[in-house]
Amino acid sequence: MSVDVEIYMTGIIKFFRQNPKDLLSLVPKDKEEEFYSKIRQTAFENFENGKEITLTQLQLLEICKELNTVKKIETIAPFFETKFGKICLN
């Protein structure tokens, strides 16, 4: 891991610890560690690709979008259609 990435992360974490309302405006409190992890991962990818370590606005928005998106849980309907008509799993 790059020292520059860790210095960047220290600044990010310090900012959000001092400004918790700003963090909560981006992600839920229970996803705080995942948020930091994704920022660290993206910053390191930027470093490896020879780009600026600091995240772009678009990169930060993508992380927030990913963490705030509710994953759809597939449910099984109690009724389903067969060649014999509807069948209930009850």
C-alpha cells in the first residue's frame, strides 16, 4: 500500500470524524467502514494507474450510490404457472 494513500485516508477519516453530519449525508452510519474501505481501494487503484490519488467527484458519487442502493431480494411467489394451471406452494 502506498504511504500517500494512507495519508489521504487519514485526512478523509479525520474530516468525517469531525463532521459526522457530512458523513451521514453521504452514507448510513452502519456503512461507514465499508465507505472508507471503498475510498481506500479506489485511491490505491488511482495510484497504481498513475492517476491522482484523490478521488474525483464521480468516483465518490459512485461509491455513495453503491452503498445506498438497496439490493433487490428475489422472492418466490406462492403461485406459479404450469402447463396444468396455477399451482400453490402452500
